[in-house]
Amino acid sequence: MAASQETAHPRSATAVVLIVLATLAAVAAVVSIRGVILSVLLAVIITVGLDPILRTLQRHRFSRAWALATVICGVVITFLAILLVVTPIALAQKDALSTWLPGQIDRVTSTADFVDLNGATNGVIGAFLDWIALAGAEPTSSAALATGVVGFGLTIEGAIAAGIFVAILVCFLVVSWEGGRLAAYRLVRLSRRADVVRRGERIILGVGRFFTGTVTVALINAVVSGVLLAVVGVPAAVLIAVVVFFITLVPVAGTIVTTIGMTVLAYLHSPTSALIVLVTMLVYMQVEAYLVDPLIMRTAVEIPIAALLIAAVVGGVLLGLVGILIAIPLATAIILIIREVVWPAKERT
């Protein structure tokens, strides 16, 4: 009996070691292709966001072929605009910002008023400005902020290649999206298929509408912010507008954060610019709350802002700006799955 236990023990230890090694190998493989995984995930999310647009076009008497052609043309035009217009301007402005920020911060922090204000806040404002100067002046710090802790490490060339891959994949996914969904539903047992289709379509449509609405509101916010900063003379207005777009994907909280950041940058330019930016953004926040949001988000599902904020922070820390874009729809999908699947199942039991 003892001999059999001694024989079994080495086998169990060997199995544990093999499982650990296999797990480590799988983790290493996932880490090595994390850029591809993130690109595919982003393409799927964008496709889900385009699905409500495709359905709307078909409801307005577009044939499926014409609706697909319209959506694909929109994807291509958007990608080309980002690649050929926004990206070159943002890269050029990054160099300008890295030379402008340190000098302006040194000028502001050397004034007696700032010394008194910094002392009243126990050095918080000074530390914040130092962090802004470091992020703007050091390419490595800016890259870390853009890619997060995971740091999938995209160079400019790699980012362009990833963007091309995502754009092409989105075009193919849009064309095959309906057939792919129907094929997936056929994997469900026939007796439960109708219920799964009903709930699945509600979840997909809810995520798509929320994602499309959120991106549209963030885009409007970014355009307004970029134009405002350019009017008051703050350098790198396009680059700042790109950052504003990602941060304002988080409803309410994102606009507050970007308004504070833009006001600080405008103050480095001049106190008058800061006042103009602050007042204009406060007015825009009211317009967004009472006009833009009700108009664009009226068909979107209600999602708790706290959940979106947590998801955005986690996604931003891990994956940088792209992580915010990915985390928001994933959080929306999880919340809708809980509402549509988990809660009804608990009610039946």
C-alpha cells in the first residue's frame, strides 16, 4: 500500500509540473502576440459599433449591398483621414509641445503667486506641472502613457501597420458579420435557440448603440476642444484633441478631466486663455448634457457611470489610450450580459 502511494506521488508531482509549464508557455505565447490579439479585439468592437449603422441604413431602404458599401467606404475614408491628416499633424505638434512646455512651466513656477499657491496646496500643483513637463518632454514617458503598463510597444511604423490591419479586418468582419452571427446561433440547441437569439441580438445592438453614441460624443468634444485651443493660441491643439477624444469616451468624468487639463495648459499660455477655455468648456458641458447626449444617446442603453469609470481606468493603466477605447464596450457587454442572462436566470431559480 505504501509502495503504491510512493509511486503515485511522483506521478502527481510530474503532472503538476507539466501543467505549470504548459500554463507558462500559454501565457508567454499570449504575451508575444498581444498586439495581434488587441488589434483583433479592437476590430470586433468597431464592427459591433458599426452594426447599428448598417441596420439603420437598411431600414431606410438601402439594400444590404449598398449599406455594406456605404459603411466600408466610411471606414476607409476615416482611416485615410487619420493616417494622412491627423497623424502627421499630431506627430509634428508633439515636437513643438515638448519644446514649449518646459519653458512655460519654468516661467509660471518662478512667479511669486505660484510659489504661494503651491505652498497652499502642499506642493501638489508643482508636482502636477512637473509630471506634465516630463510627459511632454520625454518620448519614453509619453510612450508609456500611450501604451500603458502592458506596453505592447508599438513604434510609429508598427502603429500604422496595426491600423491598416484593423481597418482591413473591420471591412471583412462587416461583410461577414450577419452570417457569422447566424452560424454562431446554430451552435445552440434548437429548443433554446430562439431565446438565445433574442437576448444575443439585444446585447449586440445595445453594445453597438452605446459604443457608436459614445464615440460620436467624444469626437464632437475633441473637435470643440481642438478648435478652442487653436483659437486661444495653445500649441499642439490637434495632439491635445486626440488625447481628449480618448479620455472623453468616459461620460461626464472624461469631460471634467479634460476641461481641467486644458485649462491648465491654457494657463501656461496666458491667464486670459485659461479663462476663455474654462468658461467655454463649462458652457459646452451644459450643451452636451442637455442637447448632444439626449440627441445622440437616446437609443443607447443606460450604463452606470461608475462601472465605465472603473473600466476606463483599468484599461488605460494596462493598455494606455487604446485600452480606454477597448474597456468601455467590454464593460458595457458584461453589464448587458448580467442584465439579460444572469439576472433572469436567478429569477427563475
